Amino acid sequence: MSLTKPTTDVEPDESGSRFQSGTFSLSVGPDARHFEIHEAVLFQSPVLALFCTAEFKEKHDRHITLPDDDPEIFGHLIHYLYAQDFNTKASTKKASVIGKELGTMYILAEKYQLNRLKQLTVTKLKAVMKPQTNPIQIIEMAQCVYANIPDTDEHFRNYFLSVLPECLTVLSLAQVTTLAKDVVPTNQLWKDIFEASIKLVATKNEEISAFKISLRGNKQMHSELKENFTGLERAKKRIESKHHDKHPDCTWCK
């Protein structure tokens, strides 16, 4: 049977009728963690909605098995489907751990075609993952996300490209070398890193050129000020000399 999947997530039901719909049980992760979710809530995801509507075994059993998903992060996804938000408990975890969780959440949002969740996840990434303090963690997270999203993705790539130049500025040459050696890159990731590096070098060269021009300008200004000061000193001496010639007994001159 041929199926056409919608390309955007469905508007959440604000009427409360979703709680009156039947439920599906879900077994998530290798240990089959159990979740019970209202059918109408699942409809926010075009992918999960197929299990409820298409002539699949899951529709008749009202049970969905998702062995490849992280159950903890999937729990955050379920919370989002009900509340349109989710909590990573940022105050109790390191930024690098939260970044990894948010990266996994973005992958799930892409997998289940939840566009608004992707946007929300990027917003949380911007608040937590700072290039000044987490440059390596950001690049490692990007390695994982890039491997699980299409090259046409916009939300995560726009975020990553916005923080990448500062990450590269903070990292030392040794750290960049280690990343290149230890982290197996995806083509798109390292294409973006390469292009960002080229732009960064060009920007730095422009800044250096501007600084040199400014420095030359400052030297010229200093020279002109010195000449003006010397001229003022000479003029002062001429005035004092003329005054002394006319008033040899002036106590002010002495």
C-alpha cells in the first residue's frame, strides 16, 4: 500500500479532546521502556500518526515498538507533545551532557517530523551551549546530528554555522588536530567547518589589514601632533622673548 506522509507536524489540539481519545502503548529502546500515550497526541507527528491510521499491525494491536530510540529522550518528546515544551533539568547537569541530550532530541524531532520541536531544541541549544566554553562539545554534538539529518536541514545547520566561527577562534591548533583525528567527520559537517575556516581566515586578514592601516594613521597623527606641539613651543618662546625685550624688569617673565 502506498502512503503519502505529510512534511510538517500537525497543530496541537487545544480543545482537550485529545484526552478523550484512546491510547496506544509504546515500547521504547532496547529495554522496551513502556509509555502510554493518547492517540490524538500521537497525531502531532505525521510519522507516529501512520501507526494509528495505516493498515499496520500496530494499529490493530494499539502497540508501537521503537527499539532504536533513546527512552529518556523519547520521554522528553512525549512531554513536548502534551505540553509543547520539555525540560532537560539544566541546573543539575553539565552543559556537555545537556548538549548531547538536545542533539539527540533534534534527531528524534527530525525523525518524527516535528518541525516546531526542532526550532525549540535549537533555542535551548543557544541558551546552554556557548562557543566560548563548550567549543569541542558543540562540534562533537554536530558530528552526531549531521549524521542523522538531511543536508537540506536548516534549523540545526543555521545554529551550528552561527557559532562555528567562534568555536574555531577559541580552539587551539592542537585541539582542532585532535578533533580531526579522533572524530570521524561527515562530508557535510567538514564542508561547513572548512568553509567557516576560510571565512574566518579572510575576516582575520581583513581585521589585520584594518589594524595596520589604523596603526599607520595613528603614527601619522602622532607625528602631526608632535609637529604642532613643537610649533607651539617655538611660538611661545618668541612671544616670551619679545615680551622680555619690551619689559626687562617684568617679574612674570622671571
